[in-house]
Amino acid sequence: MGRQQVAVRPGVIRLGQFLKLAGVVDTGGESKLRIQEGEATVNGEVETRRGRQLVPGDLVEFAGELLEVVAKAGD
């Protein structure tokens, strides 16, 4: 499994929003259901809260993808 970096704006991004930004879910509703089912991990821990706040350096595993939160260049 390769690691994909997903750049986010400075400030808070929540897990559900991050999954949409990364393109691994199509809708907020899908992300909510799949997170509640325990399909996402953050830094190796199962996360069931779609409102979990992410910061650069966090690693999210979802649907066989490893996604790294990174700050957008220039921000």
C-alpha cells in the first residue's frame, strides 16, 4: 500500500471532510456511515467520529488507502 499525500488548508479539517477531499468517498453521507462502521483509522487507531480533527502529519487508513495529511505549500 503506497502513501498518498493530501494537502489541506491551514486550520481544522475533520475526518469526514478529509475523506471527501482525498476522493475516497463520494458524499458526506457515505463518509459518515463508513466512519461509524469503523472503516477508518487515524494514526493506527480505529476512529468512529467523523468530526475527529486532523492535523498535518496524521495518517489515515481507509479502503486500502494510506493517506497522509500535509499542509498546502505556500500556506
